[in-house]
Amino acid sequence: MSVKKATGKVQRTRFTEAEVAAALGGPVSYLGSGAFGDTWRHGDTAVKIICGQPLPAERLQREVDGLRRVSSPHVVRLIGTGSVTIRGQEWQTLVFQYIDGDDVAKRIEAGRQPSAADAEAFLNGVLTGVADMHGVKTVHRDIKPANIALRGGEWSGPVLLDLGMARGDGEDTITAYGTAVGTVMYMAPEVLQGQPQRDAADLFAVGVTVREVLGGRHPFYDPGVNYTLTQRIARIDAGPRPLPAGFPDHVKEVLDRLTDSRRYIRGSASSSLRLLAREGAAA
Amino acid sequence: MTRRKGDGDSGSGLFSVGPFRDKLPGRGRGKPSGGVGWPVAGHADGPGSLVRSGPGAAALDGKLPLFVVHRPYRFHESVPQLLKQLGEDARGKLALGVSSGLPRQTVRAHLKFNSACEASAIRIVDPQGYLADKAHLRVKTLSPRAGRRAPYLRGSDYPVVGILDLQRECGANLLLTAGRALDTSDALGALAAACDEGDQALAALRPGERLALNLTLNAQWLRNPLLRDNLLAELIENRQFAIWHIRVQWPAPARSWVQPVDEELLGGYRVLAETAREHERVLLLPQTGLTGWLALAWGVTGFGTGSYGSNQAFLEESDRRGGKVRSVERYFERQVLHTVERTALSQLAANSAYQKCTCPYCGSLLDGKPWLEEYAGLHHLYGVGMLAAEVAPAAAGRPWSRDVVAGRVREAAQFAAGKLLTGHSDPAHLRTWDRLL
């Protein structure tokens, strides 16, 4: 089945809009698809129907437990879990708050970049969300522009969506490397090489995402090129494209650390926030 | 049954204070004397296995340097008084600790030693799990007696809580995980297993107890960038472990009284310490001697050393077997930050800028009487401890500065210049240290 999104793109969905509306008991609109299911807007909520790749119950429960512990203005709030019956089969659902505002991928697509002040606020907000998640031992695993909404359309109001289980519009998701889940273009080198996704992998993805926002293009890869794994790692090792002029040095410093191939250089979300605050105050 | 001297259970003379027992402050007053600043009696920090306040708590919160004295096999009776003296002379600028290898003494001997070390705020009874890991480190073959004292060394299924209980029985107040050596061929798996054990240990702590994640590594973990990255990533991500006790085996042909000059190894220590400081982890480096003191400049909170031998450095076990080892008289010379042979001492002392040590142990050492290894060892501990006290922050809650260490290193290099110190008496490490600071 396919459905036309607000962006005009036609997306494949597992169920029709009518089926989902009937199951949820009200009008719905399609928001996106991930590896494990489709997400639909239903009133003030975003309902993810787990209907994609099989998701072990234990893993789903672990995710839910992690999400319930997170309390952050920069992480979408999990309202609850439930189930819907469609085509005679019961499907699990995760119900999140709906964030009104476009996502960062659309901003990049439209060529709308933030000002220097907005860039710092955006980076600060994303790092705060990641710090809040990591603080409760939850790793997002799929941070990328399509998974960051801008609350009220403001760069200062980023909200992390989808929480580790999603695939964005038209982007590759791989699951070939052990437990790796995520989007290749934002994967840290150690994850590309088969290591588990840990906090440092989220930080790398934050660095790549924010650099892409600020520079308008991916910091390591050219569009339309199908890189091999070795090429991807070599490009990361060679370092990111320079950022455009005009952004504060301390923002660049934090982004340089976040996109380093060495995990310890990336530090933690909290240490990056401290660095931003300290150097920002000194600037 | 014959009791061996140094085995800790011998009755006579236990915890005597050496030749200066009548001259040392606080002796004979019936109770420990109070120092300036922090209370000297570390046991007041908390009962049993707790560290609740005072210098011990300050050190475990990363606010005060921690100087750990490893219990010597011989002359351990003198350690309590040494610590008391250091506590008084350091004037609140230093937290003191003692560390004993759990498999090396009986429970009774551990208890006696820890009870006697009243000035020690931190008491570690290290499980030394690495003794069972000959595949990853060069260590002595485990003796049957050590295996009986530390049954976890004989099998991998010993419960984590049992290892904690053994430490409690021995009088420890900072508990450690087992400290197994980490396999470089399965770095991620080894680190994950160590952290998993740490999580189990955290879950088994009693209210108020403190735990350090105890890792034992060969030098490749610090020298190899990939291994180091794995280690540091764990340090950063495992926020549940506030205290890390990391022992690194220095490769042959190191000597315990000679500081390593391997820049890859020292660079690894620097990155490790800086990362710990940046991420607010308390990092303790046992058996590192003066190199541990150097690492204070980079962000280490505490280090350990001993009066001689393996307590000053965690070295690869030698291939040599048998043969009498010639005893060389060595003296820790604070002005060159090095242990020199006694024969070189007169040359240094002839210089007008030489400052004779005034510690309680040097009077006998330096006035021509027969050389006493015990006093040389105590002098060494006193001197290194006082160096550590210099690094303490000027005000509570402020980080200590590397400038103090760097200044000391430069002064020592200047003093040593032109003194014709050769062989093992040459403080060659100073040039390397100066570059790395």
C-alpha cells in the first residue's frame, strides 16, 4: 500500500489509512516508516504500529522501560503502549506525544540553515536530549535529521523522535552487523565495523547530523554514491568537510570532537554540553 | 608450625615504629595525635567497610590526592607510624591509604594491619584476580597457600558477593572487583565481562559502601590506540563506576626503581588520566611509584607505591630462576625525583644546592651508620607522599594543577644536570616527563 505524505512523497505503508483509522477509532495521517513499523498521527499522539521486522518482546519491553525513564523536553514522550487489531491480527503499538513542527531533514532539503545563534541552540538541545537518554542508560541508535523534530518550528526546540527503531524516508537501514540498527550515513565507524551501538555512536550521529544542518551537505559522503564499508571508514578517518564560516569556534570544536573516529574523543553528551557552556561563556 | 617473619601473624614487635618511636610526634600520648586540617585518625571516616567523611571521602570524591602505601612483605610493622607521620606533616593536603594483596596474607593478618593503620583513611584489600591469569600477564605461578586464602583464584564460578565478603572480613573500606586481567584478543568481551562483574558487585554493596572497578591490563592496553579507545570508551560510558582502580603491567626489562620512559605507555597514561578527569571519574593507579605521582598532573586521583620491589611497580615476572640477587643500597633522592645508588649520593650532596632530607628516617641513613633497607624504604614512602601532598589544591573543591608537578620535574632536571649520574642512577625519565607535561 502507499500513501501520500504531506511532503508530496509517496510512501509504502503496511496498512491503509482506512484500516488504521478504523483500528484507532478516529482520523489518522501517515507520518513515516521504520524498520519495525509505521507511525501514524492520531489526534495529539503519534502511534507506532509494530508491524515491520519481528521485534522480540524482551527487546520491545527494554526499549519501553528505557523510554519511560527518560524525561526531557528534547526527547519525545512515550505516553504508553497498547495494541490494535488489523486484518484479524493483533499488533503492538507505542504511543508517543505528537510534536507539531517540521523535522530537520525537511529543513536541509529546503536549504534552510540556522543562524550562528540558532546553530548553538540546536546543538545544545540535541545534546541535552541525548544526555537525558544516556543518563538513564538508553541509546537512541538512529539519530539523523529525519528523527529530529523542531518543536514549534524553532531550531532551539529539537526533539528526538523514534528512539532507536526507525528508518527514515528513503534511507538505507542495515541490520547486518550483529545488533546494529540505524542508518548507514550516520553510523559511527565502530558500528560500521560490527561493534555494538553505544553512547559514543549516538554522539557521532549527533555530530554528523548537526554538521549536515550547518553545512547543508553530509560531512563525509557525496550524494548518490554507493560507498563500500572500507570507503566509508576511510572517509570518516580523513575527517569531515570544513564547516562554513560564521559559526562560533566552540561549536566547531564540539562538532570536531563528536565526529572523531576515536570514541573517547567524542566523550559524553554531558561533557560536550559542559564544553559548550564553558567556551560559550568565554567567547 | 613455624611462623615466618613478614607473614603478618608473628606476634612480637608487630606494628612497632622503628628507631624513632620516641621522637615521633604523638608517640606515647595514649591516643593518635590530631593533625592540622583533616583528622588524622582515618578510621573515624566510617565504621567497617564505610568511608563517610574526612580525607578518605574527599579522595573518593576526587577532591584530594590519595597516596596508597602497598603493604610490604617485610617491615610492614613500620607502616602505621609512617602513615601517622605523613598525615601530620601533610597537614590535610593528602588522603592516605593502604593496600594489601588479599591472597598474600591471612584474614587475621589483614585485620591486624588495617586496624593498626589508623592514619589510613582508605583501606584496600585487593583480590588480585589477575594472579589466575597467566595467559594474559607474566605473573608468578599461584601458590597453594594463596589459592586457599583466595579461593576465587582457583575457579571462575566464585560468586562476586563472596569476593566482596572476603574483603570486608579483612577490614577493607574501599571494595574492589576481582581485578582479572583483560584479554587483548577479545577486548570488547573482556571489558564487558569486567563491567558486568562490576554491576553485580554494585548490586551487592551494603548501604554507604564504595566500590572501585578493578582492572588489570598489560601495557598494550595503553600503548595500542584501538585497545586504548575501547578502554576509554568504557570509562566514559560506564557512569555507574565512579572509581576505577587500574593496574598496568610494565613490560620487561623494567626495574621497580626506574621510571618507564616509553612514551607510548606514558602517553597512554596521560590520555587515560585526562579522560578520567574530564568525565569526573576517580582514577587510582596502584603500583606505579613516581610515575603515579606524575599522573596526578594529568588527572589521576590516587596512586600507590611501596617501600621496595614489586610494590613500586607492577612488572612482568622475570624469566630468571634462582641465583642470588646482589643487594644494592639505593636511596630516593627527592631533588632528582629518582632512586639513586648510594654511591651517587655523595656526589649530589657535595653540591651547594643540595637539600638534605629531614624526614625521620634519614638521620640514621645518612650519618654513616650501616645501611638499613627498612629506613631507605620508609624514607622513600615519606618522600613520595610529601610530593603528592604538594599537588593538593590550594582550596577545597578546586582541581589540582599540573604546574606543581611540572615545576618539580623541571627543578629536578636542572639539579641533575651535570651531576654525572649514570646507569640506573640517571634520572632519564625527567626528559621524557618534561616533554609530556
